[in-house]
Amino acid sequence: MASFPIYRVKRLDLCVTPWCWPFADERRRDIDVHFAKLQLETPQLWNGRVLLGRNPCFTADTFSAEYFETDFASFIAWRDWGFPDASVFNGFGMGALRSRDGAYALGEMAPHTASAGKIYFPAGTPDLNDVRDGTVDIAGSVAREVAEETGLMMTDFQVADYWDCIVAGPLIALMRGLQSDLDGEALRRRIEGNLAKQETPELAAIHLMRRQGDITTAVPPYMAAFLAARLPNTV
């Protein structure tokens, strides 16, 4: 299994600064054609505004970076084309949901999403709703994504006071531990009950990971490495 650097920090310092992304400008026509094709396959895709990062820096207890605004079509083309501009990164928050009995709860993305079939913790590329006083509020982004995807609130968990930042090339996952007082099956039932009330849920299923053997190829490699380091290698 691939390994990825993980930096544990107490503080995130993520400022938002205006910047014109050369990739988005120079490849505009190709990007628009690519996104139009994606919308034919998945009409629910919307070309909103997202935030990507530049100039990441880790110190003893802080992760800092500059974020800039761009359109979702440019972001998704950059992702689908193998991240051709290495000067930027997708730095996003994730809520590592864990049950009282040690199971991690992950969601399988629904067919109408841009990552259909992939299995993740609640997560999302930050957008303009996550900007507070000129900085990116990743804690707020995690809270929003957890609520939108599962119906659960931060008050349903004990929230870790640190971030595990997993660096996977052009991706930096800012992972925050969320410890539930429910056991795994109860946590899954709670989330599934919330999904049943949603008209168009982002998640198609909930998967519990109790041991390394539960990790499938639908889990992105950086998340698989995170889970493998925390789950027992038992049958």
C-alpha cells in the first residue's frame, strides 16, 4: 500500500487572495468542452465557484497556504486531466467519523455526483461559503459537509483539537477526527435514516471499516493509507 506524508497540526492559516489561474485562462475552450460532456452524462453537475490552494507550508504546529477562487469546470478538468498544473493543490477538509467500537464510517458517493462510486469520509472542496474574514474556514467546511451528507451535527461527536494533513501530490486532505458515542451499526443506521429523508442524497450507501481487510479499491489511496495505519490487520 502506498504511503503518504501526514503532518499533525493544531492550526490552519489559509488566506484567500485574488489570483488569475493561468491554466483556467489558457485552456478555457477545452475546459468548457470537457464540462459540457460531463453535464450530458450527469446533468446535476453545476459550474459553481470553488477554492484551490497555492504555496503550502508546514511548520511545527501550523499548516498555511494561499487559496484562490476558480470555477468548478476548471477544477474538474484539472483533476480529470491528471493535475497538469503542479503549482496548485486541492486542500479540502474531511470528517473522520469513528464509532465507539472503533469502526470508521464512510459514504459511497451517489451516481449523480462527480465522484460516483468512490468511498470517502464526508468531504468537499471548499467554496465561497467557507470564507470567513478573508480566510478559509476548514472546520466550518467539515461541519457543513458532514451535515449535508449525513445529517449529523458537530454536537453529535467529540471533535479532535488537531488536524492530520495527508499530502498526496496535488491533494492535501485536512482530516479531523470525529468520535461518536454510538457503536458502528447504530451510527450507520442513524446516517441511513437521515439519507432516507433527503430528496437527492449525496451518498448511496454507508460502509463500516473495522479492519484493514474492509478497505476496498473504491477508497482513494491516501485514505486507504490513513485507515490502514489505524485499523487492525485481522481477518
